[in-house]
Amino acid sequence: MKKLFGEQRRQFLLEKIRASAQPMTGSELAALTSVSRQVIVGDMTLLKAKGEPIIATSQGYLYLAERTTQEASRRIACRHQPEDTERELKLLVESGVTVKDVSIEHPVYGELTAGIHVSSAQEVESFMKRVHDTGASYLLELTDGTHLHTITAPDYATLEKAVSVMRDNGFLLVETE
């Protein structure tokens, strides 16, 4: 493909991520448009500033289109040490939920939220590899392990199952609606 410029490239990127059911990485999008990943990051920032519902996840960029089916959603409060993160995430996805994000209450910045968007063991492993490879810290390290997750599922029974698994494994701190 020939190199695309400016607004034409951003429109192309928007169409690509809208059409994709899976997240698309900045590197994938850069290869499609013959630009650097840094240019893609800037383009995504500009598209978000125009109100496009794009989020950056550990797996890539997602377009948050309106859903035709209603998803059940819940926030759960958890507490554990960094070394238990992979186990926590795997227990959740194996219960049938998607872990949308993690949030903490920071004493200076207030609530900080980061997208996770994992719904399978493979996605959890990919997320954990990225954390390991980059040397990134977990948000829970700022709050002695206390954090919130937004979890979603096709129905409330699945959410309740996940909450029960978290409670049984000692990860659940407090439930919030």
C-alpha cells in the first residue's frame, strides 16, 4: 500500500479498527499505512480528541462501537500482591468474564484507570508477557495491592460465578455495584 497522509490516513485507520473484532496493534496499523508506530499513536490521539470511542489496550487499539446486546457489568474490589496478578486474571477469565480495566484510588491524582481487556487465558498470558517484557509496574503496587476491576459477561449469573471464585480464592475485598 502506498503511504497515506494526514486525514486520509486517519480515516483509513478508523475504518480498520471499526471493522476489526480484535484489537489492532500500533505496529500492525503502522505497517498498513507505511508510517511509524509513533505516527499511529499521534493519529489515535487526534481521533480520540474528535470524539471517536477508541481505547488503547495491552493488545492494541479497539473501537468501542455501540453494542446491540446488553452486557452484564460489575465492579469488584480486590487485593493481592503483584505476583498473584496472573492467577487473579486467569481465574476471572476462566469464570467466563472479560476483565475490562483496573482502577486504583491515588492520593494525588484520584482514580486512575487502565484498560486491560482480557477474556481468555491466552490474552492473559500475552498481557503478562508484555508487562514482563517492558518492566512495567502494576497499578496495585501504588495501593498495597488494593484495586478495582470492571468485569463484564453475557449475563449476571456468569458475573456472580466470577465473584464467587474471587471470594473463594481470597482475592475479593468488597463488592461494589
